[in-house]
Amino acid sequence: MSIPTQKPHIIAIVGPTASGKTSLSLEIAKQFGGEIISADSRQVYRGMDIGTGKATRREQRMVPHHLLDVASPRNIFTVVDYQNGGRTAIKKILAKKKIPIIVGGTGFYIDALLYNYDLPSVKPNLKLRRKLEARSAAELFRELKRLDPRRARTIERYNKRRLVRALEIIKMTGKPVPTREATLQKKTEYRVLKIGLIPLPATLNKNIHLRLLGRLRQGMVAEVRRLHDRDHVSWKRLDDFGLEYRYVSRYLRGLVTHDEMVRETEKEISRYAKRQMTWFKRDPEIHWIKSPATAEKIVKGFLRINASSVRKGL
């Protein structure tokens, strides 16, 4: 008789920006013996700390974090890079008998890590990229809309980095960008618990406003200036990162006033939060909660189920 084996269990904490994922993940990790894997497409870059809400050094000492500061902001870090790095992190965490806790708002990264994603293995074409990057975001969006209207409906139309990547895939493969449904096989080697934070709209908007002001007080403008002056990240590249980095870089170039920078950044973050929720609401496996206490109860139940499954041979 073979001894049944249990799938490794993983927790994912998801939700829109400014919903409280970081503080919840730290509490869950400390209470249940977990380590955190960031699922944020910008936290992978070194030097982008304040504007991405990256865990502080103190928080990283409290709980080990993975997939932070693994790439230069001058380089492109793809979802395939994230998938490979994340899977390596999961193996390391499980080898220590700890619980991997995936935390972030980049839904595509989370799905690519958890499931059998068949991602397009299109390597960067530097010649093509230079040609595309010489064009404006509006021109790139118009071409994407012509070549792949479906992708154009879901992309951030002013994010040149993503527009260039989408057009690169189309031009290199001769096909539209694969849809989430086409690339995703809903199979996983893990037992997954997904917890989603969903604050009321008024609460989320207030959180976004207060967090932005707090980041400005912490030195976000100096961070962007340092990325450009010391780390040689171009203005165009900073603009491509979107959100805080786009509008702070424009402020530093004298293209907008301080008040315009704050106002436009806040509006862009709110729009981004809505796009995140559109992605996550399609996933029926997410347990949506409004309080950390509820999350702790769900995690306790999940871990008890795992333990009992082994005893019952499930």
C-alpha cells in the first residue's frame, strides 16, 4: 500500500493597491511560520522602494521576503523571469518546512506562479524594441488596437513598457497576445488558499490619498531623482513604470507642478486599483474579507484541513 502524499500548501494574499496586504501578510507569516514572496511587478527592481511600498528592512528582518531587489530598473524583468524566480523561492521555503505566502496585486504574476501557465517564450528583440520605444504611447496603443483589439481593451494605454512588450510578442509570433484563459491550465501542484482584501471604495480612496502623501513625506521625489541621477535610469524608463514614478519624473522635469503631480498620481492609482479588482473578481477561489481576524480564522481552517487530509489519506 502506497503512503499518500500531501500537496504543499501555499497562501496567496491579493487585492488592490493600498488595501492592507503588506500588514496582513506580515501577521499571517509571523503567526503561522511563513515566508513572503512578493508578487509586485515593480518591487523586483532595486532602488524602487518608497514608490512601490516595498517591505522595509525591519519588516524583512521580521519575516524573510523573496523576489525583492532582483533586477536592475534599467533592464526588463518579464513574467517568465518572475515565474522561474518564484518557483525557486517556493522550493527553498518548503525545504525549510515553512509556508510560502504570495503577496501582491499583480494578478498575472500570481497565476503564472501557481498554475501551469504556457507562457509565450518570446525573448527580447532589442532592435525591434528600440524601434517601438522611439514611438509615443499613443502611436503604440493605436497599432496594438489594430493588431490585437482584445489586448488593447485590457492594457494600460499609457504604459509604454507593456505596450512595447505586447507588440513585440505579436510581431515575433505573428499571433495576438495569448489570453489568460488560453495560457492557463487550471492545474497546480499545490493546495492553495487565496485571501482577498476588499475595502469599501471610500476607504480605499482615502487609503490611496493618505499613502501617497506619506510616500512624498518619506522622500519619494528624492528616490526618483536618485534613480535617474545615480542609477542612470532614463526619464523614459521611469515614465514607463507608471503611477508614482511617471508623475514624479514629470515633476522633476518641470512638465507638471507639484499639485498636478499629486492629483494625477492619485487618479492614476485609483484607475489601477479598479483594473486590479477587475482581474481578481474573475477568480471564484478567492475568499474576500474585510478584517484581519477573518483571515486568521480562514488560515487556521485551511491548515487543519491539510493536516487532516494526510491522516485520512486524501
